[in-house]
Amino acid sequence: MNRINGKKGMSLFYVITMMAVVMALSSIMLSVTLYNNSLAKLTEYKFEKRISLDQIGEEFLSGEITSENYTNYDTTYVIIWFENEETGIIVKQNNKVLLTVKKNDNNITSWIYGEE
């Protein structure tokens, strides 16, 4: 009877319990690391896309994109030119508006990002 209630049998239980706790914490750390890695890749992709859109907007404001050459300027995006009281461009991809830039006499009046 003394053998069953003794502490020698409990040490095996503690070792198995601690191994399970360490395994669970390791799994949690691994899953959090993988999630952060995928989130970092997504953020990097969005940042690179925003840089390319900003480049198109800056080239429109500097005069490199004009009403004559806007249709064959970039093949990845559809650029729509409009002129009313303001001159501007709308940058689209897959029927989603990504960027709208308007200017009036070389002054920026609007720079709006759309869907991503």
C-alpha cells in the first residue's frame, strides 16, 4: 500500500505532464511564427503594389503620362484619363479602382486610394 501512495510513481506523471506542456507551448510558438510570416509577406505585397501606384501618380503629376500616351503606358493597370474642371487619371485593375489622382493647374487636388 505504501508503494502506491509513494512519490516515486508521481514523478513519471509529472514528467509526462511537463512534456505535454512544453509540446503545447512549442506548437503555439510555431503557429504564431508562421502566422506572422504570412502576414509579413502580405504586407510586403501590399506595400510594393502601393509603391507602383504612387509611381504612376507621380509620373502623371510630372507630365510623363499625358492624354496622348496614357493608353499604352502600363500593361498591368488600366489607366483612364478624364478632363473637366480638373484633369485626372483613374487607375484600375480587374474592374477595381486602385488610385484616383486629380490636379488643377499643377496643384494636386485629390489623391485617393481605392480597393486593394
